[in-house]
Amino acid sequence: MRKGNNLSSDHDQTQLTQAQTSIQHLQNALSQAESHPTSEIIGQITEAMERAEKSLAQAEKVEENEGALELARRELQESRETFDALNQNM
């Protein structure tokens, strides 16, 4: 389904859930890196960031709940900032 359609589908909710899950995995990897930064974990964070960005982009195509999307965007941006700060300290 596309945005603008009044009907909701499980697929739309799944896209948002996948984006939220991807962001949560990214946040978990960042937490691990803050206490034990290694090049392996940094690589995992980079991959998790890419997955989260792709998942969010997919959710934005179908999800009508702007509040949930905005929260996901904000969490992803905070994760980017944390990652940038972590990289500067290594």
C-alpha cells in the first residue's frame, strides 16, 4: 500500500516494525562499542546503520503514522551522532 490510502495493512506495520527493530539493533551495537570499542564492532555498527537507514526509507513509503516515523528518524539521527562521536574518540 502507498501513503494516502485509508486502508492499513499488516505489511505497512511490518515495515515500521522492521525499521524500529533495525534501529534498536544499531543502538545495542553502539552501547557495546562505547564500553568495548573494536574495529569489528565498528564494522557491525556501519552495517547496522545501513540496514536501519534502508528499513526506515522503506517504512516512509508506506507508513502513515508520522509520529512513529518522526520518532524513528530522531532515534536514527541520535545514533548517527553517537557513532560520529565514538569515531572521533578512537
